[in-house]
Amino acid sequence: MMNAFIDRLLAAAKAAGIDTAEVYYAENESFRASAMDGEINQYQVSKSTGLGLRGTVNGRMGYASTQAFDDDAIAQLIEGVKDSAALTETDEQDEIFAGEASYPELPETESDLADISAEDKLAVCLNMEKAAKAADARIRKVQGSRMATVSGLIHLKNSFGLDLVSRDSVGYAMLSAIATEGDDTATGGQIAVARNFREIDAEKVGREAAEDALSQLNAAPVSSGKYRVIIRYDAMSSLLQTFCGMFSAENAQKKLSLLAGREGTKIASDKVTVMDDPLLPGGYASCAFDGEGSAARTKAVVDRGVLKTLLHSRKTAKKQGVTTTGNASRAGYSSPVHVAPTNLFIQPGEKTPDQLMEEAGNGILITEVSGLHAGANAVSGDFSLLAKGFVIENGKKGRPVKQITVAGNFYQLLENVREVGNDLKFEGSSIASPSLDAGELTVSGK
């Protein structure tokens, strides 16, 4: 039914004088629930569908979108594209892509989430909370025990005959626990992400969230100064998510990245290789094509410290005289094309986190950073962030640390990396990093 509507829309667009046209249809279905004090306190099921039409009129690109699928919607979309194109002033235009001769085949990812009953999903919320509270008497409260499943479909079709479809489903279980001992309070959390329900262990999530909270009890700041810093995989993933725009050619061309024109030069330590892999098996952003219909491909963005390429759409690639990297993206059916990473990660090394601490000797293990929106400048790379973690003493994890601020520059951090750990984990995001030895950073404490 929807395919027939898309065909009617493309035919009507052609008849109305739109030179080339493309339809981007998106369908999303989600389940969200949370528990508190042994009861479900939130429960929501939603489904949304929408369609975006973009097309060229007299060499100018126009956009329009709708959530309706009838004759009136077709007329409104066509008129919207024409009006939008008429208002476009820049000479740097997107193009409708005819398509590749072939596309990579991704291994089919099975998911049973659509077949799991609401009752079973709600039980995850309750069981996580129960397990966290049972772990230790000092776990006085669970701030949020949440379960969510999300499934989506993207259908990209254009007037050249390009016809591509992608489907995905993923489930999330997460819990935040509060531990209390005397006058001291600490929080901790855990998340599990899976495509199959059996892979979500509610008791394990609850227990590990409790352990995380308990480990932070009686934390105290360290004296201000420069410290050898190991950044744990989750904290480093947060930093990479914040600063990954530095690898966007779109940002570079807008002078929003300091990497403009630096392809082929050394920008990081020899230990650092950054991959963007849309073909990663099981990856949360894995897809055989990008938001324009270009074939996806795996590439090293940074190879042993050398910047090999920025991430490109067809528009940014044309402007720079290079080939697209297949990183055109849509934030949704109503959004224009922009550049974004897929499964972006720092390639893991061979050292365990314990070995990283052993080699560091003394310093600080950073396990969490916060204030990323206010304390990080995505253009300059400067950051000054609230952090918590542990002291490293004689190569071992020591007492917990809180109420400290870690400051530095992300570009310099990449240059100063001494070693990369082997603990790469994707936790709820397609952008991830293993733990790494960041060398010395400035820490403000007491």
C-alpha cells in the first residue's frame, strides 16, 4: 500500500515539472516503560510514520514532508517542494542520486522484540529494581528502572528507479540506583542493549547498577593538579560522541572543525585508529546505504594517528573534489540531508583496563563525565567537565573520587594518547571507545 502511494507521488511530481524527485519514508514503533517502588509508573506505546519529498526544480532543491497519505497530501508535497526550491539561494545544491551498480549485503540481524508481550517487558522493569534493592541493604532507592524497545523502517525511492529498504529493532534496559551509607549518598547505573529479548538479563543489570553505586560511596575529591589519567570506555565514549563532529566535512567546510584541509597529516597518537563502519555486524547504525542512497563502506577516518578522510555526503564530496564516504544522514523524514557518522569507534588495542592502570602507576581513573553541553566546545575541542572515578595507586584502582573537574582539549588528548585498551563496548550508542591512557590532564579538586 505505501509502495503504491510512493509510486503515485513520484509520478505526480514528474508530471508537475519536478525534474528529479526522491521519497524518504520512515516508520517507527516504540515501547517505553519504567518502574519505581515495585510498581509500573510509566507505560507508553507509540507508532509514527512520515514521508519526506525532495526534488529539483530549475536546478534548485526543495523539501516538503507529511504524515498524511492521500491525494491532498500529494498535491501539498509537490507545492511545498516547488515553494522551497524557489526560496533556495545558494548555488551549492544537493543532488538526487541515481544509485550504485551494487550494494553490500549485510548479514541479517534477527530480533524477537516485536514478538515479546508487554507483560514480559514490564517484568524486566520490576525485576531490575528488585535485583538492585536485593543486592545490598545500602541501596535505598532506585531512581529509574526502564525498559524500551524501538523498531524502524526506512524506504528510499527516487525517480531514477533507486529502491532501497532498511529495517532494524533494538531493546534497552537501564537502571539508576542510589546507595546511602551514613550521611553519604552515591548514584550508579547500568544499561543493557540487545536485539533479542533473551539477551537482556534484568537481574544482572540491577545487580551491576547497585555495585556501581556502592563503589562510589565515601568518594572525595583529590587535590588540584596535573594527573596521569585513564579514561574508562564509557566516559571516553561520551567524549567521542561530543566531539565526533570534528570529523565531518560539512563542519570543516563551515569552519566548525579544526581538521579542515588536514587530510594526510598526523593529528593523533600512533596508538589511535578511528573507524567508521556502517557494515559492522550488529552495529546500531549498520546499513547498506546512506541517507542519499550511496553504498555504505567501511573506512579508517584516522589510521595510526594520520587523518585519512573526513566524513562526506555527495554534496560535501563534490565541493572538495573527492568521493563521498557514504555518510549522508537524515535526522528524520522531515529533515534535510546532513553529514553524520555511522558506527564510529576508536579501534581497540590489546591491553586490559587493569594493565592500563598498572602501566600508569599513579593517577586517576575517570569513569564518568558530565556537563558536556555546557562544558565542551565542539569547535575548539576545549572541555572542562565534572567528573568522578577512582584514584590509581601503585597500578591498582583505589578509593572513589567525586567533585572534581577534568579539563583539556580533545584534539590534544588524541595526540597525547599513550595506550588504548581492549574493552570497546557499544552501550546505547553507535559511537564508542575503549578505555585509554590519556597521558596528563589538569584536574581541579580540593
